[in-house]
Amino acid sequence: MPHHLELAAVSKSFKANKVLEDISLTADAGEIVVIFGPSGTGKTVLLRLIAGVEEPTTGKISIDDQDMADVAPEHRDVGMAFQNFALFPHLNAFENIASPLRARAQGDAQVKDGVARVARLLKIDHVLGHAPRQLSNGQKQRTALARALASSPKLLLLDDPLRNVDAKLRFEMRLELPRLLRQAKSTVLYVTQDYKEAMALADRIAVLAQGRFVQVASPEEIYRKPATVGVARLFGDPTINLAETTVGPDGAIDFAGEKVAIDKSYAALAGRPVTFGVRPEAVEMTKDKGTGLKAQVMAVTPLNERTVLLLQTSSGAELLASLPSSSAQIPRAESEVRITFNARGTHLFDRDTGATLGQGSRP
């Protein structure tokens, strides 16, 4: 059975520098939890605490309800793949991957089969005889990932394992890794700075910012109902459009000097200064000349299945729209259009704290 992991009010400081503060999280047996956040937020430190490489300053780490405070790293049944590879320089790729299997005293045939299985999946079977110095960074990264997966640990800690692979393989591995991780039958904590990777892999995403979790939820909820304006900015490409404004008595928004009806439920916040957010895919073209905002199309950028428009309203405000490339409504550059906002893709945030105040619901 995979491990159940629990972090209770965990903090970590290095002298006067507090890296993590009051971190609490559970990962159910067999769950894939992605730790997501910008560089420098403490993601790697958190994995090192769970692995036992570092000790928490305060708080408790439990695996299957057992306190890990006095349990050495080698006795935690944890597989690890960190950013710096940490390959044994005197062993070739095969023996690096085989090391956890040999530590469990498996026979030569079992070791050979175990290494071959993960090497094929990660497309490094052709370099198993190479020393680490002969491997590219991408091959080193995949060798470290293969070593972590080889022994099917009950708890798997992966620190941005696709960071150094090329774009094509990274895309392929986004599709392949969920199946690979399910096959490993491990509970997984996966660190990444790539929001697409987080959305593709996670059962739940834990967003880490300034040493704290600001939201822990499913990928869909993170995107559809961000807890803060900061979370909203981190998820989405192109990024969410934001504007500081005030809500009118009828729930309408003053957007760039023009009144825009969004959702009557926003009337509950009438008179309140807010940050208004609208996702690019919620910016819609309308042929009704009596509604919406006038805007000029400044640029049209096809991006595979989506086409991104840079728009400028008559008052000079710029915003991004994203339309299906197959849409018959894609305008030409320098043309004039009218736009409306689909309420389901709109958000209101507190202007001072950044906390969410509500989301539009009217289609």
C-alpha cells in the first residue's frame, strides 16, 4: 500500500531566514500532489524535510501516522529525484538506476528487469552503459528519475524532474508521467514551476508562496476559483487580465472609464474598490452594436488551437483575448470590434489583500 503523508504546522528556518512557515498538508495513499510555486518559495526545502535530509524547526511530519522525527532517511521508504541529479559519478547509468534495487538485495535478473522497465519508459535504455559525465543534462535528469522509480517506493518525492529535458520530451512526459506514476503505486509529491505540468499531473495542487500554502485544491478549482489574485496570475497562458476598479450599485464594473454589466451578484460589493479579473477566453466578440466595449485589434497571434488577440479599448486600456483558432469570429489586425465578458471567467479580488471576493456565475 502507498504511504499516507501528513505535515502538521511545519516550519523551517536557516538562522534568521524563515523559509517555510506553518505548513500543513495531507497526501492520501496513492495521491499525486503537486507543489507549485515560483523559484525561491521553499519547494525543494519542503521535499528535503520529508525525505529526512533536513529537520524541521517546528512542526511534525508523519508517514502512515508514524512521527518521522527520529527516523533516518534510509528507513522512510522514500524515493527521491532532486534537481541536482545526485548521480554516483563512479557508476554508469545502469548501476545508478539499479542501486536501490541492489540495496534491497534483489537478484541479478530482477535488477536487470527493473532497470530495463523504467529505462524504456524514460527513453534512456540506449545510454545505460554511459557514465554520468557522458550524459546530457536531460539524460541525467531522467536517470535520476528512473532511479527514484525503480524500487517502486511507497512515497515518491520528485523535484522538477523534467526541468532539463527538451521541449518535445517534456511534452511527451507530461502525457506519460501520470500513467507511469500510477503504475509505481506510490504517493507522490511533485515539485514544478510549470503550471501546465501541474495541471496535467496533479490530483491536487498546493500553491506555495512566501513560505506558505495559499491554496490547496484540484487543478480545475485552482484555475476556476483562485483564492488570491496571485494564484490567478500564476495559472493561465495568456495570463488573466486585471484592472483596479469600483463595483457599481447594479453590479456593473467601471472598466477603463466605461460601464460594463457583468453579473448582478456583484451588486453586493457595490462601492467597494476591487481588482477585477477576466480570463482571456472569457473576452468574447459580439456583433450587437448596442452592447459591449469598443476596441481596436492591435495584434493577432495564432498559437496552434488558440488565437490570441491584443485589444485596446477607446480609453487606451489593453487586454488579451483568446479564441479558438477555428472560430469564424477572429478579426483582422487593426480592425474595430465590440467585446463582452462572459461572467464565468470573471473574478473580483480585494484590492488591498488580494483575496478573492467572488466569481461571476451568469453564462
